[in-house]
Amino acid sequence: MNQIKIGSREHKLIMISMIIGSIVSFAIMYSPQPLISLFADEYHVSPSLASSSVCLTTIALGFGLLFVAILSNSWGRKKTMGLSLVSTSLLAILSAFGHNFYVFLFIRFLEGISIAGFPSTAIAYLNEEFSPANIGQVIGAYVAGTAIGGFTGRVVVGAMTDLSSWHTALLILGVISLIGSLWFWIYLPESKNTHRVSFSLKYWQLNVLGCFRDKNLVSVYALGFLLMGTYVTILNYIGFPLTKPPYNLSQTIFGFLFVVNLVGTGSSVWFGKLADRYPRQNIISLAFIILFAGTLLTLHKLLIIKILGLTLVAFGFFAGHAVASGWIGLLAPHKHRAQASSFYLLFYYAGSSLIGLSGGLFLNYFGWSGVTGYVCFLSIIAICVALQATSTDEFLPKSVASNFNA
């Protein structure tokens, strides 16, 4: 296998391209999040229905992930990701003209299907092109891009909504994303280690079965479900207490609170490197403990303590995602790697949709304390799931595996 060396020109081009691709995908995916309370007021809908502007996209994304591995194995990794980014950007531009809320939701559903071509293909691409000894570091850098993307989309949309309207905000975001998508398609190096396979239903069925035979792979899928679900639930509904008395934050100020996501650029890289040295089940448990602590801090009445809590939630989430994403590539056999990445993200975004939507019920009936109690309970379950999983030292070179047993 012709694997890319860390520090080489190809490595730098791939990392820049992946960060741009992550920013485009995740900026568009989460751009309505600071607007959820605004949608609820403007369209006179419930918090749960307003949050479907994010949750419906992730449901559609999960749907698309069932088939994206087939496309990336047939079309090639670069083409699949490039088409995904360009079509997503065009749909983001179109969504700016969706003045009817239900038309807007339909476009957001299409965006979810379109976005599906990028994240799982990106994880498979990185796992194929780099050595297992470096995969934690590489995936950590990719996840850092998702943190920047989520922050960028929320802040740009929040600020531009106050200056003009949310329609203008989404239009500007879509145009910028289209420029970044074209850069990605031009400069990302072609995959050297992907073996293209023509579409076959039987091959797909065998791939699916192979992805569920390993109990450790299933455990990581479950961790992705709980990780994304807890994180999105906090971010979906924190706007309700913060944009109302006694805080009364404007859309701009509330949007800028998502700057806390930038801690994910550091935590994902750091925990990715830790996962290359120590058992992943311990490292991801630590990430959930940090998320748990941050959730409890959001109960405090002082705004600065709430912001600290949000910061810890973001830190723990991106740290955990970096560890889990790299873990999938080590556990899955090479021929199942793209499909396993897709299933991890399918469960990951199913968590965003199902846990995220159900969090609205806890908000309706129990207020913010109900949301935090729900998230803390799920975090404890996640730690239990992580600790029963098996280490992956058998997949690593001896020089790296020795650190697992230190």
C-alpha cells in the first residue's frame, strides 16, 4: 500500500482540503441552529418542530449513508465527496428563497441527502491513505475542521440575521461554500488505495453483514449515536433559556456563543493523538465525563458559568468524535471500511435526530433542568458502553501497540 507520509506535500494538501470540506458540510448542516427559537416565534411552531430544521437534515443524511459507500466504492472517493459538497452548496443557496417554513424544511431534507456523500467517504479516504499508526492524529485534524465548520455556520447566520435576515444569511453562506467546494474538487489528491467495485446488491448485503458481526464495531456505532445525540440536544435547546429573560441575548450574541465549538479544534487533535497511544475505550470515556460535567454547569444561573459548561460540552464531544472515528477504521476490515464508516455516521446522525427531537419533549415538560438530566443519563450509558469494548492494539504496529499496555 502506498501510504502518505506525515509532513509531505500530499499530506498538507489533503488536510487543507478536508478542513475546507468539513467547514462546508458542517457550516451548512448546523446553520439553522441559532435560529431555532426564532423559527418557533416567527412561524408559531413548537420547539421540537422548529428544531427539525436541523434534525430533518440529519435524518436525511442518515438515510443517504445507507447507500453512499456503494457510490464511493464505484465512483471513487474524490468524485463522491466533490459532488456532495457542490450539490450541498447549491441547495444552501436555494434554501435562502424558501419563505414557507415547510418548503424550507423540504430543502433542508434534500441537503441532508446531499451532505451524506462527504463525511463517511472522508473517513474511509483518510483511513486508506494514511498508516494506522497516524490515523488518530489525521482524523483529529479532520474533526477539527468539523468544529470550525459548525462554528462558522452558526456565527455567520446568527450575525447576518441580525444585520439583515436569515434568508440573506443562508444565501451568503451558500455562495462562500460553493467557492470552497470547487477548491476542494480541484486540489484534493486522488485516492491511491481505493479498490473500485461495480455496484452489486449482493456485495452490499455482504458488506452490511460484515459491519455488524463485530460487537466492538456495534459498540462504536452506539457511542456515535449517544455522542452526537447528547451534544445536539444541548445546542438545539440552549437558545430557549438564553434568548429569554433574564439573559435576553440577541441572535448575534447568541450565535457568537458557538465560538465554544472552536475548543473542538484542540480537543479533537489532542484526543486523537492520545488514542494513538492509549486504549480508546478509556480515552472516549474521559471525553464523555467532560461532556457530562459541562452539561451540569449549564444549570448554573450565572451566564459565564453556562458558557463554561457549553465549552466543556463542545470539548468532550469533539474529543470523543475524533477517537470514535479513528476507532472505526482500525476495527473494520479493509473491504468493509467505507461501509463501516457509513454505519458509524448513520448511527451518529440518528442520535442527532432521535435524541435531539426527544430533547424538545423534556424541555416542554421539565424545562432546561429536564434537558440536562436527560443528557447526563445518556452520558452515563455511553461510558458503560465504552468501557465494555475491546482495545484495538492488535490492529496497530508493535511500536504503537506497546504503548497500550504501558
